[in-house]
Amino acid sequence: MSFLLQISRLIDAISELVGKMAMWLILAATLISTGNALIRKIFGTSSNAWLEIQWYLFAAVFMLGGGYAFLRNAHVRIDFISSRFSDRTRNWIDIGGILIFLFPLCYMMATLGWPLFVNAYVSGEMSSNSGGLIRWPVYALIPLGFSLLFLQGISELIKRFAFLTGQGPDVLSHGGPSDAEMLAQELAEQEKARQAGASA
């Protein structure tokens, strides 16, 4: 199991790196969008390429960020149901979800997306919009993104089995309040102090 946990840590490091790189793409898309809007308003000109690069960057954030979201346990869960289960039950449910749903989905999307990418690359497919971009980079995000998500699924599977065999922590447990819960608590305390100051 220790060898598998080393593999898991390596995959986690890859997902962490890709996820942090994807965050910078959000900034790039925002700056491009702002610049494009300013140029259009000031100079009365624009380009479809600038619009399409924003879509490409958004697609890259979405597709490349899946593994990072899974690593950070930031994907959608039905917490009011899962919180009623024991730690072991939650981990077994996750194992079932990974094996039955996640892995087949990733395999199907990567294998279906690969021919799209290859065909677009070989044919030099371009956007149908005037001044648009080549299409193969955005098609490449499909197999790449789902392959990264598949890899993170392997890492999460290893961590679930490590917990169940007593060789690792429960990554599904809530070690404390989330950032959002801490912020809400801080705001509530500030509001109480403000009301107390106003009534004094």
C-alpha cells in the first residue's frame, strides 16, 4: 500500500499543479475580455479571434480543473444525506461511484474525444467565424481533461482503500469548518458587534 500511496501523492501533485495553472487562465480570460471590450468601445473594432480565445480559456479551466476539484473535494455532494452515513460507508459509496460512474465516463469521453482532436489537427480545421482560430487545441482539451480526471480518480481510489485498511486518513472527513463557514461566522460576529455598538 505504501507504493500505491506514493503513486497517489504523485498524481495529487500533478493535479495540484494543473489546477493552479488553470486558475491563471481565469485571469487571462478576464484581461482579454476587458481589453477586447475597451478596444471595441474606444476604437470601434474587434476580432472574432479575441472572442474565441476567451471561450478556449474557459474550456481549458473547466476541462483541466476537474481533477483538481476532485482532489480538493470541491465537486458537488449531497452532504445532508452523506453526513448521515458512517465514515466507512461514505468511503465505500465513493469507491462505487469512482468504479461504476467516473472511470467509464472518463474512458468514454477520452476515447470519443481523441478522434475529434486528431481529425481537427490533420485537417487544420478552423473556426467558421471570420478571423476565427484553429480548432484542434480546444478539441485536445477533451481527452486531456478526462485523462487527468481519470488519474485523479485512481489517486482517490487508493486513498479510500488506504483509509478502509487503516493505512491512511479519511480524506472525506470534515476536519473543521470550511472557509465559507468561517467567513459566515466572522461576518455574523461583526454584525453582532455592530448592533451592540449601535444600541449602546
